[in-house]
Amino acid sequence: ETINKSISVQTLLYEAYSKYGSITAEGIEGLRTKHRLKVVQNLEDSLGRNIVKSIQPLGFFTHDELLDLVSFIREELVSRRKPDEKYDPSLPPYEAYRIDFDLFKLLFGGICPWGKGPNAEDIAARLFRLMDCNSDGILNVKEVVTSLGLTCVADITIRLRLFFILHLPPILPTSELKSTPSSADGAEIASEAVEFFEEGSFSLGSSSTDSTPILERGNSQSGEELSWEIRSMSSLRSMITSELNKSSNRSLPNMKQPHFIAMWKTLYDIMQHKLGDEELYHSLATVGTLLFRLGDVGKNLLCGKR
């Protein structure tokens, strides 16, 4: 129902000042900010719960641990004031927060057992690269949780497989390997690399390109190098994800001796703070030496067959 009543502007202003004179522009802005922050906080909390709900099926961490992790990532992103694209609601919730390598390195060093030692940053960089599915230099929350879960709480078999994979090309390019003396003592060699052998899953020391189908096969056409690297990285990544999904028991690719030496050195670096234990040191030396020699035997047998 329309009310036919008019009021002059002068009367309206007079009543406004006389009845609501205590209200100021600063007060209105303060209330707006207060309620805006509360609304934004509620939206952020709701988004955080949705993110946790979307990644909890991975099974790596508890609900509370995931909430703490998501909150930490959110606070770090806010504190760094890095401009980021707005979250698209059509995307999965775990795409809402994305981190670069600097923040991932911080998480890796603080949470993961592998984040200790002089070469921790190298391991973090390889893991980051492996989990960066679209190669954009950014990890979403799901990729971060998968990375941390694989190195912290996953089954020991999966962790060993991952450790092995992180020392294969193209994750660890041959060009980055340091040359080692051919006459190195067995115990010295042993202080340089971890590794996981599944029965028949790989052999060490093979120098044949055919023995490492997609991972060591070079490409004479430089235009295809990037494509080869992408396929290789995808193949390595699927070896871990298929293990998590229990969908297959894929064999690991062959590893050459220089990569094995680099791997054992990484293990030695990780265990360095515990090497006051003479028994542990002796065990590392013994196992490393035996595996290195087994690789030589496998290499000689393979060469003999050819």
C-alpha cells in the first residue's frame, strides 16, 4: 500500500541530526570493518573445513592436523601478502590455497624427517618437482598433503619407493651428479645412498639405455626433450600414486651406479645426526657396500648375456 506522505529535506536533516547525532562516519566505517572481518573469517573457516573434508580421504593425517596445516598455509599466504588469483568455486576446495617452493621448503624442513641434514633443500626441490603435476611451480593443498604424507606417515615400503624415485632421472638429472673416484673404498661408498630393492624390481649399474625404458632413454632430437621429461616425470609419479591406490604393483625402473651413490649419500646425510651410534654407522657401510657390489654383479651378468 502506497502512503501518500511527503517530508521536506530540511525536516529530514533536522530529525537525523537531532535523533542520531552520535553516529559518525568513523563509527559507521568501524562497524563495517568489524562485521566485514567477521564475515570474511567465517568464510575462511568454512573454506578450511571444506578443504580438510576434500583431502582427508588421503588418509595421511588426522582431521585436527589437517586443520592446523591448512590454517598455517593460509596465515603464511596472508602474511607474505602475495597477490593471488581469486578462488574459483567451480574448482575443488583444495585448489583454494597454493604455495610456492619457498613455503613448501619451510613445511618440509619443519615436518619431514627427510628435511634434516645438509641436502634437505635438494630433496625438497625434487619432491616439489615430482608432485607438481601441471609443472606450474605451484602446489595446491592436496599436492602438499600428499608430499608431506608420503615422507612422514606413509607405509615404510611406499616411503622407500619414493626415496628411490627421487634419485632417478629426470628428477635427479645425470648432469647434476658429482663424479666419484672409481677406486673409492667400499665403506666410503656405503656412506653415500639409500635405496629400496623390491625383488626383481630393478638392478643397479646397468649401462644400457634399453634397461631403463622411459627414464634413461635419451632423445637425439632436442625438440622432444621436454616431452620426454614430462612423460618420465608422469611415469615416476604414477608409480607412487598407483601404490597408494593399491591399483598395481609396478616395478621400479633400473638405477645406474652414479644415481645409487648419490642416493646413499643422501641417506647418510639424513642419518648424520645419529651416526654417533657405531652400530648404525657400520650397518650403513655394510649394506651400502653389499648393494653396490650386487649392482656390479648384475651389470656384469647383463653385459655377458648381450
